[in-house]
Amino acid sequence: MSLLEIENEAKALSIQERAALVTTLLDTLPGSAYDVSDEEVAQRDRELEEGLVEPLSQAEFVRRIELERRA
């Protein structure tokens, strides 16, 4: 069965079935290399709110990641 056929079969499922399938598939992917705690998220949010750090646009974030990967 091709990927396109699988996609079409999945699209024919009910919302609940698709959600269950997505959950199952996501569980098969490797975990993130980075583990960020709720405390770190809160700290970074405070830094943004207090103007201690400058936010990045999504485009700038992607640009920097691509530069890192080339290095």
C-alpha cells in the first residue's frame, strides 16, 4: 500500500479514529533532544514580558537554525 493510499484511508476515518491514529503514530517518533521544564518556560516568558530579551520572528528563528546546521 502506498503512502497516498494510506493517507486516503486515514482521511476516511472518523475524527475520533484519526485522533487516535495520530496519537499512536506520534508515540512512535523519537523524543525531542531538548527537555524544557515548565519553570524554564515561565522564566523565558518573564524575560520577554520584562523586556530583558528580544523576541525572534519565526523567520529569524528558522534562519538561525539553518545557519547552525551548516556550521
